[in-house]
Amino acid sequence: MDREYEIVEELKLEDWKDLEQVTPVKVFLTVLYIFILLIGIVGNSLTIKVTQVLRKNGYLQKNVTDHMVSLACSDLLVLLIGMPVELYSAIWFPFSSTSGNVSCKIYNFVFETCSYATILNVATLSFERYIAICHPLKYKSFSASHTIKLIIFAWVTSVLVAIPLLFATGTEDGTYHLEKELIQNLTFCTNLTSMWGIYRSSIFVAFIVYIIVLLSVGVMCKRMIHVLSSTNKNTFKKSTIQDTNSRTFVPKHESSKVKEARKQTILFLVLIVAALAGCWMPNQIRRLMTAVKSKANWTMPYFKSYVILHPISDTFFYISSVLNPFLYNLSSRQFRRVFVQVLLCKLTITHVNKRHVRQPDISSTRSSHKSTRRQQGD
């Protein structure tokens, strides 16, 4: 047998039982995974609907909506593709794989693509908001095609990050012997021994992409916060603008709405970066464990640490795909209102232009009444 499976042959039957989770833990993880899956499906599906409603009523720009929809779709795919397979292969039957070699390769490729599409969609959304806030003149030249290109870039880059797994992963067999008698066949959907160099490079590159995205989004958020805080000091310099009909408008009210929306976007980005850093890091550590040492050099304590970390890291990873709807609700009051309305199937939102038309009418009516009273008093 190959040298990498020396550890498999050395394990006793009791060792395999110790490595596998006990039934109560399996049941708990099953209930937890089902709960996360349902919350993620409902939350991300409602997010797609809410963004469409907000865009239709003028509260969200189309480019921001497109980014949010792409992000929600990648989260949905991560949950729908990953969690059922994870539940079966990592929790209930961790040391046997019923999938064939081709399906193992496709699963790893598709799951890696969707996972990194999530974090790269965050990066493209951050970049577009950064241009809009910090370089508004350049942003005026941005069109809908630029947004589509950024989203396509995120997905294509994710595919490129995942392509090596088509070659570096697959199924490998191992056997457990007791006194030279075959006791159990073990089939693993794992990184291939012959392709370990490609697999190792792929994991390291993916980790570098993860760190670069986190740092880049953090720097852009810091810069955007600085620009918004500096512009707030100059809000009183521009008070009113006269149009051709000599009617007075108050752009400060409008600009405050825009600034509030931008602040909400920045708050969301800060929260999601914190969530990605906290929820993805355990999974990245687990992945790095497979790349730092080849399976031939794994010791029993190392193997046990990996098995223990696996369900914990994956749980946090899947939670990250559920958090976005909660972060939207936390960072935006308007999103929260519409989210509840869509959830209850009772839409009462009005178009933003109708709200802004009514407010000046009321204020102008009040001012006219005041001026009439003053004239009568005089």
C-alpha cells in the first residue's frame, strides 16, 4: 500500500470509532445544519426580492442592487451545494465516500468557485462604492456595463482559483486490516497524492486571495469613512441653489439622504469584512493543515485535530453565508422595513420621489400660512 496510507493501516478499529462523532453530536449538527440551511435560503431569497423592490422605488441604485443580488446568489449556492454533501460525507459517514471520482472533482470545483465568488463580490462592491465616494468624477463615467464587468470579473476569478481542484482532488481508497484480515474499505474524496503539489499551491493561492481581499476592503472602507467625515464639515457651505424658475430647493436634505445611504453601505462592508474574517478563518486554517503537510506525514494527534476542527470550521463557514441578510437589516433602517414587509407579504413602501414631493409641499404651505399671518398682523 502507498506510504500515505500507513496511518490508515496503523489505526485500530477503536481508533476509527474515536475519530467519528458520537450519535448525539451527529444529531445536534444535523439539526444545526438544517436550521442554518433554512435560514440561509429564506434570508438570501428575501434579500434578492427586497433589493429589487428598493431599486424599483428609487432607494437603491441598479449597480448596488446587481452586486447585492450576485452576492446573495453565491451565498445560496454555497449553502445548497455544500451543506447536504457536508452533512452526509463529513458528519454521518466521514470515512467513506459513495461519490465517484468525477463527481468528487466537480463538487470541489463548484463549491470552491461559489465560495470565492462570495468574497470577491464583496471586493467588487467595495471597489465601486470606493470610486463613487472617493472619486465621484470618475464614477460619473461608470455605466451599467462597468458593474456587469466587475461581477463577471469576480466569478471568472473564482473559477480560475478553483480550476486546480479539478486535477488535484478525487477519490482514493484505503483499507483497514486486523491480523492480516480485511475488515473495512475506506474511500476518501480528498486531494490526490500524485497531485499534492498542485493542490498545495492552489490552497496557498486561495488563502493569499482571501487575505488580499480582506486587507483591500479594509483600506477602502477606512478611506471612505475619512472622505465622508471630511465632507460633513463642509455641508453648511452650500445651502441653497436657485433654478430657472427662481424656486428655492434645499439640496442639503437630498445630500443627507445620499450620505446616509453611503454610510449604510460602508457600515455593511465593515460588518461583512469582520464576519468574513471571523467565520472564514477557522476553515482557512483547516485547509492550510492539508497543504502544510502531506497525508504521508500526518501523525495521529494531527489527524485527530483535523477531524475535530472540520465540523467546527465548516459550521462557521456556512454561518457566513447566512449573515448578509442580517447585516443588511442591521445597517439599513429602510432595508429592514421593506424586509419585514416582504416577509409578511404586505408592501406599503412608496416611491422616493413621491415622498420628497410631499415634504416640500407641506413646508411651503406652512411657510405661506406664516407669511400671511405676519402680513395680517402688520
